[in-house]
Amino acid sequence: MTATLTREPHRVGPLADRLNGILASRGIDLATTAVEDGHAEPVTALELADARIPARYRRALADHPKVTAWADEIAHAGRPGPGGPGIAEGPSLLIAGPTGTGKTHQAYGAIRTLLARGVRLRWEATTTADFHARLRPRAGHDAERDLQTLARCPLLFLDDLGAAKTSEWTEELTYRLINHRYEHMLPTLITTNLPMEHLRVTLGDRVASRLAEMTERVILDGPDRRRTAPAA
């Protein structure tokens, strides 16, 4: 899929300026130079996504059979559109395993796989700790709006579920997020270090029950790759 944006965008009027500002705030710079022949070089959806993906995962490839099968299922279920299929209702994926077994790598690889297959994809990614920090009440900040942005986006990647310190407040936030996505069958990528029985203790029965029904599960094992990786 090739996005309609090009490396030489026409900026016309305040709406275009606002769009450029939003993209710039997300690290997407549209003001790059054109190719030598004078034609604007297309910017692919995958290139736009890579501008938002953390540097360590910008070349991530999903190679676990269950992860690639999930990406296939989501791509095939997409709603048709002029720019390619869009995300539709579908299953979520829970990737569990000890620290350093490649859970985050597989999740970002799944996102990149969908984009490479031409799926029109609006997505959000956050760790559980950052999710709680983002919604912490503070002056001049609309936490409810942020919660709804994450709850309603077509694809959400929630990394390290259960790793952050919990309280009644964080448990309620997590419940509201997961419950909305459960009820509307919105695809969600989730990674966690915790087995399901420990998630029940950490997050509460309401969240654990919904996760058990809404997700397909992948279990990764092996040594911590960060500790065993050869020195550069």
C-alpha cells in the first residue's frame, strides 16, 4: 500500500497546516526532498509507521507462526476501501513469556506485517506504565479524551500488561480500556510477563475473564535475549 501523502505535500490553508503540525508532533516529517527526476517520491504507510516505532523495533519481523497467522486473519477480515482493506472487528492476541523472549519484537513485527500487506491501519502503542502516566490527572490535561483515543483506535498495542504497580485507580483504568475493546471486538495486541493465573491476581477477575475470551495466546520461552546477545 502507498499512502496518499508524498514527500512534497501541498500545504494549503489552516487545515493542512494543522495536519502537518499533528504529524510533526508524532515525529513524521513530510518536508523531505524530492527525488532527482523532479517527481515526488511516495511515502508508504510502512515508512510512516516506522517513524513512530521505537528505533530498536523499526525492522522487526514477526516470525512466530501464531503471530503471522493472527496478522493474516486480521488482514483478510479487513473492510474494503479505496486505499486497501481497513481494520475490522477481529480477535486480539496475547503474547506471554519471560523477560527478553522477544514479545515486543513480535508485536511490532505484526503491526509492520499488516502495513506491508496493504491494510489501512490507524494504531496506537503504549506500555502499561506509560498508559497510567498518560492518564494521571493534571491541570489542563483531558485524561478522559486520552482514554477514549486508546479505547477506540482500530488497533492497540498494549505492552507489558501487569508490569506496572497497581492500585484501585489503575485497575479501573485497565478495566475500562479492556472492556471497551472487548465489547466492540477491536483487535488488540498485548504482551505480558505474567501467566494468566497471575494476571487474574494482578488485574482482577473482570479484566482476566475478558482477556481469556477475547485473545488468542502465544507463549514464548527461552533465555533472556538481552543478556545473551553477542556484543556489537
